[in-house]
Amino acid sequence: MARWKETKGVRRDPAMTKRRKRPVTWSLAKYKCKVGEDTIRKAKELGMSPRALISSNASRRDEPWKAAVADWIDSLYEKRFGKKP
């Protein structure tokens, strides 16, 4: 038997009160990282997930030594496939 919370006279299942996370999509990664379709295509070919792309775009102010996401993907693509983007 599930334990129910009673809030203001309404019974709620604890499993239903948890907030659901939105799935990270490529369009969200494109928006957050400010990259184009070509960079997204290369990231997909490299086998990256949208979450990895977003996490690599850490705070630019805190880590100024990091390359821009588009440049980083281009260099990985060139190393893997040996062709210029």
C-alpha cells in the first residue's frame, strides 16, 4: 500500500509529486551553445549526446581557456575523420 500525503485535504501519491525532468534535445543544445546545424550534425556523427554538448559549454567567464563549442567540435571532427569541416 502506497503512503499518501495529505495536503490541504487533497491526497497525493508521493511518486506523482516529484518534478519530472525535461529531456534534453538537440534543439535545446543548439540554443544553449549558440551553434549552427553543421556543428550539431558533426556532434551527432561523433556520437555525442545533447547533454554532453551543453555540459561542455560551461561558464565562459569562469573558464576562459576553453575553446568555443563550435571550434571544439570542429577539432574533434578533424581528428576523428581527418577532413576539414
